[in-house]
Amino acid sequence: MLVPLFHPIAISYGIDPLHFGFLFVFNLVIGMLTPPVGVVLFVVCGITGVKMGELVRESWPFIAAMYALLVVCIFVPDLATWLPRSLGY
């Protein structure tokens, strides 16, 4: 719901639409994996029977790595757009 609002703003600031879309979706993925809302965490707990505390404790290194990758992709846009660009998008 927010993409149609933020897309023209991003374009007016000179942000590549492909890069903007990648960062938007990557932020959504991180949001679905982080507590307290982490919908994916609830699904995994329901399927595996693992307690939420154990799952959150073990997932922090992966979440930290995703945040680090997000920061790198923000400041190095070619990292996120090289494959689509090489395929002609």
C-alpha cells in the first residue's frame, strides 16, 4: 500500500526504481522475520514445535547479517541491481 506513495518521491530524488523496489521488498522480508510482529517466526514455531524464545535466540545472527546486507545494498546499489541489469531490465 505504501509503494504507490513512496515511488514518485523516490523517483523525484533520483533513486533507481529497481533499487527502490529491491530495498522495499528486502525491508519487508526483514520485518516479517523480526519480533514482535515476525509472522514468519510464528509459522515456523507452529510447524516445528520449537518455542518462540529458542527460535528468536538462534535467529539473531541471521537477522544481524540481513541488516548488514541491507546497509551494504543501500550504499552500493550496483550490488543489488547487477543481475537484473545484466538480464536487460
